[in-house]
Amino acid sequence: MFASESFLGVRASHEYVFCVIACPVGPYFKAGKTSVTVWVSDRYTRAAPGGTGSAKCGGNYAASLIAQTEAAAKGCDQVVFLDAAEHKWIEEMGGMNLFFVMDDGSLATPPLSGTILPGITRASIIELARREGIVVNETPYAFDAWRADAASGRVQEVFACGTAAVVTAVGEVRHAAGEFQIGNGGEGPVTQRIRTQLTGIQRGKLADPLEWVYRID
């Protein structure tokens, strides 16, 4: 969507053009990776309270590019952002939300605080999981807690999710003070099951109990 009226100045436009582009795409992460390595940025932030973090706008992606460049230089596939105020709380990745699979079988994910994109894939996973009786906690989660929980085994799997990434396991986490592994470093059974269920519904291979899919003739 972009402003289209004949006006030069700084204000909200009165006219817009809304476009939808449909095209075939390949995997978001190349080379058929079953898990990815991420870099936790302690220098850059994606969004701050009162900003556009919860909107699907190009500016949010532009704000992530320098941090993504840093992540690539560290040999990582993606960047994980912390909150802007304290650089303590996990928010999301450059273009996808994060979920943590805990040792009690529950899922944890950062809450929608206005700085995190309310992704449709995130919402779909939460709805599917709760329908199966899985507890999903939308709660703040500190990076230091993540590191400790990965070491103790309390966090057994981590996955990213988004329209392009779908559901992708996080196998290794790198940061300024070192690195740590998630589980065995590969894709875990919960991550695999959630991806299979979600993509199965999307492609019409599995039943759609939530009536998400509409057939267009």
C-alpha cells in the first residue's frame, strides 16, 4: 500500500493504492536447512514502544537490515532482537516470531506488546496448539533465562515462524559473550509436528478443523 494523491508534504495521505502480489517462492532459508543459527543483537533494536513494531510496514524490515548484516558476518542465518528499553527481553527475529518448547510440554512466546508483529502464522500456531491441549504462555522471556534454560534442558526446542519461514527450528544461538546449542542442534519432534500440521492444512492434505481454508473456483 502506498500514498497516491498529488501532494508534496508531510502528513497522512488521503488517497492510497493497495496492491497484492502473488508469486511462487522457494524456501526462506536456503540449502534445505532443518535448523538455523541465529545472532542475538545487543546493539540494534527493531522497534521501540510507540513506534511501528506491530505494523507490517517496510520500515520495520529496513530497521533490521544492519543487524542482519552483522548476523551474517557472524556466520548466522538470522538476527534475534531484544527490547529497546533494557536490551534484556526477547522480542522477535528480523522477519518472524519465536516460540520456545519447554520440558513440561508447554510453549512460550513473547507477548504482543506493541513492538512485535502479530503474525498470522504465530496466531495460527497458538490456536492449533491450544486446540490440542498444549499450554501456550504469552509472557516476557529474558535472554539470560533462555541461555540458562537451554543449558539446563528446560528449553528443549526453539522455532521461528512466519509467512515465508513457515516453521523453522533454531539449532544454535550466538551472542557477544559466546554461543549455545538448543537441544541436539537440529529439528525437534514438536517443531516438526507443528510444521507438518500447519502446512498440511494449508495445502489441503490434512483436515481443517478451524475452517481456515476457502476454496476459490
